[in-house]
Amino acid sequence: MTDAHPGYMVASLDHVMWFHRPFRADDWLLYHTHSPSAAAGRGFATGQVFCADGTLAVSVAQEGLVRPVRRAR
């Protein structure tokens, strides 16, 4: 349970980052995200980080879980 989502358990099930080429983290970067699937308390998202010249620097993916917390009886 978190303060941001009271009554729910939120967890990252799997995440990955692929670094395709060197880039400067203190330079202009565009982070583009997409969530192709979210159902039954699970979600999947992908993202790409582009440099100012449009080259792809990083690809990311993450699967998450959101479930209501069951109260003890």
C-alpha cells in the first residue's frame, strides 16, 4: 500500500532498459511512452528516449501490477 494509492498494492513486475548508443543526460532528450495493454490489474508500457538530433538512445519496457489490498477479517 502506498500514500499515492491508498488501499491498493502497486508493484513493478519486470522492467528493462536497452542503451543503444552513448548520449548526454544533461542535454535535451525526448521521452516517448506507449501503453499497448492494461487489463485485470496489470499493465505494460514501453518507451523510447531520443536525442535532440532524433537518434534513438534508449528503449525501455515495464510491466506493473495494481491490486486492491485485502483486509483481514
